[in-house]
Amino acid sequence: MKRFNSSDSLAAFISITSSKEDRTQNTNQGYSRDFQAMLDSLEEEDYIEEANLGSEKKRRLTLHQVKALEKNFEVDNKLVPERKLKLAEELCLQPRQVAIWFQNRRARWKTKQLERDYGTLKANYEALNLDYSNLEQKNEALAQKVKELKAKLREEIVDSSHSVKEEYHVSESDNNASVHSQNHDFSEHKNSSAVTKDHSNVSSSNELMNCFNLTDSRAILGNRYQVYQPHLMKLEEQSLFSAEESCNFFSVDQAPTLHCYFPEQ
DNA sequence: TTGTGTTTTATTGCCTCC
DNA sequence: GGAGGCAATAAAACACAA
């Protein structure tokens, strides 16, 4: 039998002989023992020749060697020198081959782990994205509702200012009989007057309406001159409704607050 | 059969630790 | 300073479609 000088050649030889074992197990069954021995010896010479010629070439580890290495890797993916030597001896490999195999195996494991982590992160992101979309839809629905309620409220205030104006004209044409008594009557009926008669029509917006009760009362009852001066009324409305844009009531980035409706709070 | 992409084995260079 | 780990890379082996 020829001897191998370099460690690479030896490793190649070991690999080849192992491969030969695998192959003969598969293909040469059924021959007599003597004939089989002869075939083996002939084949071995061929493989040794092949190994000598191609000693520089890489040789893959046999299935048995890979399985044993995998099993050891599962136990511990790091090698201590004693274990490395023992494994190399058991599997007829160079200790360096074992070390290299573990190194490459760790690299493969790391790549797989990164892929797994990426998959997990991706799944989490998708779930979060779905939640976000749902919240955004709810947000839009709520914003729409607020818009509708504001429109109703605006209509109501316009109606009530008209009612008060009419009442004023009636009292003025009463030959200025008694301004004092007029005020008294008005204040007595303020709760049942035209100002509040339409409130029942917007029962769904009662809570929101309450936000404006004080403002309504002041506009209508507190200072009559203010009520009858259109430009002042306009200012009042602006303070109530033009905040629509600046308030950003249901901003996506910020939780909604009622700051624009309750400045003192 | 051959071209091409993937996997496996091995090398190199750098870094860290004892 | 040597041993060992890691990242990057080369190169051989392998798989597979055309």
C-alpha cells in the first residue's frame, strides 16, 4: 500500500476509503467472500491511484462522518481540544478537518438563525401593520362623526340666533314700552325659548352640545348687543369652529384631546 | 452534455484571549 | 506570541434544467 506524505493526501485517502466502503456495500453484494476480497483490493488500488493523482482536490466527508459530526454539534457547537482529537480519531479525520467542519457549521447555523429572526420580525411587523390599519379606519370613522355633529351644531346656532333676532324686533316695535320688563321675560323663558327648542332633535350629540351651552347662553342672553351684531357673532363662530384645522382633533400621531373645546382645562 | 446556481470544504487575514 | 474564532472568499463537488 502506498503511503501519503501530506496530511491533505491522508485525509483524502481516508475519505476515499470510506466512500469505497459505502459503494461496495451498495453494489457488490452477492459475490463470494474471496471474490469480494479480490474486487476490494483491486478497487482500493484504483482509489489510491486516484487519490495520489488528485491529492490536491477536495474530498467530501462521508455520510457517516457528517452524521457523527452533526450529532456532536447538537450536543455542543464549540470544540474543546480533547473532544476534537477524540472525534478526529473516531472518524479517521484530521483534527483540523474537524475544527474546520465545526467552524463552517457554526457559520451555517448563524445564517439560518438570522433567517429565522428575520421571519419572526417580519411576522411581528405585519401583525402590527394590520393593527395600525384597523385603528386608522376607526379613527377616520370617528373623525367623520365629529364632522357631522359639528355641522348639526352650526345649523342649530344659526337657527337660534334668528329666533332671538325676531324676538328683539317684536319688542322694539312695542313702542319701547319697558326694556326692563322685556329683559325679565326673556330671562324667564331662556330655558324653553327657541335657543333650546331644537336640542331634542340632536339627541345623539347631547354630550357634545353641552360643551357649547355656556357659549350659546352668553351669545344669546348675556349681551344682547353682541347677539344683534353680525360681525361679533361671526367672531364667536370662528372661535368655535375654525379650530377644526388647527386642533387636528384626531391626529394619527397624537391621542385626541378636547383642549380646543376646553382651553382652561 | 453543458451551463449555472448551490453547497461543502478549505484557506487567509484579522481579532481576541490567556 | 500562540491558539482559536470569525468573516470573507476560493475552489471543488454536486444538483438540475435545457
